[in-house]
Amino acid sequence: MGKITYIDEVEIKNKTILLRVDFNVSLNPDHTIANDERIKQSLPTINYLIKNNNRLILISHLGRPKGYDENFSLKIVVNQLKKYLPQISISLAKNLEEVKEKKEKIIVLENIRFFPEEKKYSTLFAEKLSRLAEVYVNDAFAVCHRSDTSVIGPPQFLSSYGGLLLKKEIIMLDKVLKNPLKPVVAIIGGAKISTKIGLLEKLSQIVDYLIIGGAMANTFLSSQGYNIGQSLCEYELIEIARRFLAKKITKKPYVVLPKDVVIAETKESKETEVVKIINDIPQNKSIFDLGPETLAEIGKIIAQAKTIIWNGPVGYFENPVFKNGTDFIYYSITQNNQAISIVGGGDTLAAISKKEYLNKITYISTGGGAMLEYIEKGTLPGIEALKK
């Protein structure tokens, strides 16, 4: 396959452009916007295209609606976008017919997941979308790991380019994957091995230290014969976890599993205690965070790292008493001024307490799942679709 051409490498003027963005912002329980970072990150591409007198039709999803659902309307996103682009006429179109009738400079098509053809790939729907414009631009790295119609369909019918955010993501990840400064440290948290075993295999070829936390670590601990009480565990994957660790005994990376943990009766508990893994965890208790001895080891490793990749909280951060491990890792990364650090994933960002240190992280990836899949496979369906 060829390579992607980005919008700053060609002249695109006076065109109608179908622009796939990622406005899947996080919402508060009352369905107001909790964090509009994803809108802000698409502004350079929008401004660049508008400056060249193009009209834009923006396509995005929001949440996981099952068909039309007023709670996931892009209305709130359009209102927020208007605040950032006050000089530009912007409106929301409920369907493709409305897009054709409207005359505004920027038209935002209603949540693309309201259309059933988006998730069930449809060439016909891709063609209908493409008829609305002359050029397609994908600036939504966070959805490039999906084979949704609006991600991989239009490039079959239109001249297609990558946006500035997509370019930034790919350059940054390639830097880490192809020529990283050593030592390289990866911290992988979250709940399940099942979704991340391929990633762990790939990372183990790149990194010098692999730190495993979150409920995922429980499956590895159990595979080593430790009693983990009631802790969340994928028992059906214990053999896979055991095989993975057995391979790593003889060669790098150095795998860090919890040596001590914070336990409690339930995830809502306020009463907690720290125990060493070597001691059996009582049958009525579960692991919810990393202990101080483990964090001290992780702190030393992060302090001497030159490249850091972090995805996934390492404890049940929704309860403040189990947030310490995730906060500690975040602070350790922000204190290391010599490392290139990449942090990705909605849960990881949601778990971080003090947002004011975010500027100390080299790069915050907009897409957790896409970032992990790109590390694992070296490409994504949405990226392949753009290659000429």
C-alpha cells in the first residue's frame, strides 16, 4: 500500500469537504459536556480548511445510542463548537437531505450512530455520504480502529486525506514504536487481559519494563498460584497468562506485577488494608489498588525511563480510597522531565485527579483503543483506507 497524504501537503481550496471528526465527548450524568478536549483538538484542522475557503460537513458519533436517542444528539456539541468559532455559520442537520438544503459554512450531521448503516458496513450508505462532498478528510484517529461506514467507506468514492490531528497521532506513535529512546517503560492497567494479550505480546518486543496493574494483574497473580480472594479475575485466561510470564523469564522485558496490594470487602468500602501478595488474601476480600512497596518499585523505574507508554488505571479509581496507585503513576510520569510520555484512553484521563499537570505529559492520545491497536498491529482500518 501507499502512504497517507495530509491536508497540509496539498492544496484543497473552494471545495465541499466531508470531515470525519471525533466529537465523542465525555458527558455528565445530566448529559451536559464534562470535557470538550476532543472538540478543541479538531479545531486546527477545521480552521485550516475554512481558511482555504472550503465548506465543511462534519461527521461524528457520540456515545453508544441504539438508534435515535435525544440524549446523544450532537446539539450540545454544535453549541460548544459555536463558542470556539463565533465568526462562522454552523448548523446541525438531522439527515442527509437536510445537509443538501443547508447553506452554512459548517454543517454538522446528526450523530452518525443514529443511522443503522454506520455500524453495519454499507457501501450504499458510504456512497450517499460521499455524494454530499467533493473531498473526504479523516481527522478522527480515535475511531480509526473501527471498520464503520463513515471511517472506511468514503475513501472509495472521494479524494481522501488525513487531517492535522491524525498526522500528529501517527507521527507521535511511530516515534515511540520505531525508534524509542531507552529504557522504554509501559504501564498497562484496566480490567481484562482478553482484550490486551496481543498488545502485551507486542509491547514485550519493544519495552524494557512492562508494568501490569488493575484487575488485569489479578489474572497474572492467580496464574502464579497466589490466592486472590474474591478479586476480579479472568480464570479462563490463566493458562495464557502463565505462558506469557514463562516466556518472559528468559528474556526482556522485566515484568512488574504487584508485590503488595490494597484490599477491602467491596469496591464501595472505606475500610482498607495493605497486604503482601505472598500472604493469602482472605476469601471475603478483593484487590482494588497497588500497595506502597509496589509503587516504590514502579516509581524508581519511571524515574529512569526515557520513553513511557501508559494506558489504563491501576486501581478502582471511582472510589477515592483506591485512587492512590493511579495518581502516583501519573505524578511519577509528570516528574520525569527527560522522558517522552504518551498517555491514552478515556478511563486513564478520567482517573487523573490533578489536570493541571497534563502539560507535563508529552502527548495525550485521543483514542485509547485505537492507540493500543496501532501499537499492536502497526496500522488501522481507517488509516489503510486513506492510503493511495
